[in-house]
Amino acid sequence: MLPNPTELLRIAGITTPLIGFYDVPEPQPFAPFANPQHCIFSAYPAWQRGESVRITKEAFSCGGAGYWLCDIESRSREQFVDFLYAKEGLKASRDLMHQWLDDHRPYQQQHPAIVIGPLREDQYSHLRTVTFFVNPDQLSLLATAAEYHHAAREWSPVLTRFGSGCSQLAALFDDLDVPQALIGALDIAMRQHLPPDILAFTVTRPMYEQLCRLDANSFLYKPFWKRLQATRDKP
């Protein structure tokens, strides 16, 4: 049986569609497709309409997406470092920028196309991550939910990682086959495409399955969340 997020979304009050990151042999089942001219997050309104974004090694929306999602180097390492360090000022030194790139590798495609868009049950086997677009209260709820089945002895269930918005969708996870979540949409270059009170909470498929299994014994049905909701409902 496929995981069902309906009850979690209802309790959290999340109404925006969940967005899947798919690695697929054939993208056509995800049509219709949006065509972002630059940052893939400019497709945020299109995702709300049920459209998807298709990315391949031959056609990617921007150089960052090409690199982080398809491992395409459209510029030399030195040019890349010059852009990130010298032009954008994202690290304190050129060496730090080099070290960071050495330690964080792009996502490695298994199939010809990456599709980012609303969840499709018939494509679940190709799903790699799921992204919730949430406000701060909902983010706190999901971060708590991600910790519910873990004591954090082997790995941290919830991560924050410096990087582009698209890299936070898959590439910056330690292992996509373990239950883990990453707080995303922290890239100031892409935040212009989102409402100001919205962040991303991206989870691996195993973590998504855990979130969908939260039951009546969990905090979802207990006083902490209910009191927070009551506070927000006050005039």
C-alpha cells in the first residue's frame, strides 16, 4: 500500500501540493510541463496548477540545476568558484569554496530525466524525495514528526545544509535510502520565487513513509499542537 499523507496534511493545515523529485526513464506521464526560464523554483505557481518541470542533461533550466541535478559542468571549476566566491560572496575565501565543492557532489542520475512536480502514485517507484512547502508553524510540526521514530544515534533525522535551492532537493542528502529530512528554500537567490513566509521541508522516500505512518499515539493528536493552533486562531 502506498503511503497516504492525507491525515498529516489535514492536521498540519498544509494545502499546497506536495512536490516529488523523480528520476525517471520516461517523463511523459508527468505532463503537462512548465518551462521555467531560469530558476526551477519560478515554477512554484505552475506546481500549484498541477504542472511539472522536466530536466535532462540536454535541457536544464539554469547552470545550477544542470550541475546539481544532472552533473553537467557548464563552466570550469575556477569559473564556478569565481562566480560563487568572488561575484556572489558565498564563502570567506576561494579555498573554502573549493573545499565545499569537493565535499558536496551533484546528484547522480539513474535515468534520462529528472521530473519535479506534484506526486503521481503510478510513479512511486521512481520517487526520490518529497517536498512540503510550509509556514514556520508547519515546519516545526514536520521537524518534530521527522524525529518521532529516531534517537539520532546513527544519523540526524533533520538537516540544514548550505547550498542552492535545487541542490537541497536531493544532492545534499547523506543517503537517499535512509529516513532523513532537510530544511530547504534557504537559498536567498531562489527565495524571490516563493511567498515570504514559506520554507521547504524535503524528505527522502523512507522518511516520507514514516511521516505518513504517524498515528493517534503521536503528538499530532496531543495538546502541544492543539494549543499552538488555538493561539493562531485568536483574533
